[in-house]
Amino acid sequence: MPRLWLLLALPLLAFPARARAFWLLGFSSAETQPPGTAGFIGGTGGQLTEVRGALSYTPFLAHAGLRVGLLPDLDIGYRLTTVALPYNEGGPTLGGQLDLKLRLTPEGAAWRFAVGADGALAWLDFAGSSELAWSPGGFALLTHALGRGVDGSLEARYAYTAVPGPGNDLHAIGGSAGLKIDLGAGAALRPELGAFDFVGQLRGATANGWGVQYGAVLSARAW
């Protein structure tokens, strides 16, 4: 069954996203991928943002990613995403993000804690030109078992977005709450909801605002 879900989700890897949304949700927990194995996620969700009094709503945004275990408490992830830019300001195209996650608590502990660092690259249609933007950031995850086969996670995340040119400087910070619902055979459903603040400037003008995101992905063992 997990292999079937993987095949169904693979088309998301080729999703030609010019959608006006980006993922700050992590769809992850404090557990790390076992060494030498890989896990796949695929799903969708949406977001609502408000910047400079203008609302922007994206009801559909595909998402896909892959995590590979490096050490017993360290893994690496890649996902298709775009950099954190309020989308009444520009039109992002599809980009990619790499992250490293380090678990700081023993495997199988009742309370699990992990920290990580990430970076994203994406081309943007911005101010009438195409620009390559980059976005480094970091996150912290706290996970606890809520019941048989159900884990709950809280995540804090920060991302900085750098767009070439003067007067472009934007920070995104916020948090999310998510569940991991075991479906058996190594598969799980992961719904998540988060809220974020934007602080900074674009084209020399203040670009403060807020955003709310929701989504759900299926995760499965890739190998």
C-alpha cells in the first residue's frame, strides 16, 4: 500500500507551480529517518496572507518531499517549495529546499525534541523581471504521543528571504501544530495548521503582514 501511495504522489514532483503560495509548514515530527532509509511525503493545502492591507488566498498548493537517514539522530530532507514572499508582491515559480534535522532526545522518548537548518532557492517574477531569490532559515520541533498511533507536534520556524536589489529584506517567523496519524505498513497521514508574521520591506516599502497555512500530506517509506 505505501508503494501505491508513492506512485500516486510522484506526479507532484513535476507540478509546474506558479501558484502564489509557499510552504512554511514542515509536515514533520522530531523523529529522524533511520540511517540508510528514505521516506516520501506528498499532499496539498492552502494559505491566506495579508500584506499592506491586501488579502491573497491560494486554495491549492501541491507539496512533495523526500527524507533520507544519515545517522541515528540526523537526517536530510529535500522538498519542492518556493521562498517566503508575500504573493501580492510577486509571482514565485517552483524552487527547492534542503534541510538538516538533528534529534536531541533519545529515540522513542515520550517527549522528543529536534532542531534543524534549511535553505531554499527559487526564481521569482518580481517587479517586472525574473530574479533568483534565496531563503535560509531554521526550525525547532517538539513531539509527544497523544494516543495509540497518533503523535502531536509543535514547530517554531524562521525564514529570511533575500531578493536581489536594494530595499528588499523580509523575515517570516511563526509556528504550527500538526498530527501524525499511523495508517499501518509504515504509512501515515500528517495534517498541519500554522500562522506566520512577515516583517521587512520590498522595493524599499514596508511589507509587514501575516499568513495562515493549512495542509495535509501522506508519508510512506520510499526504501
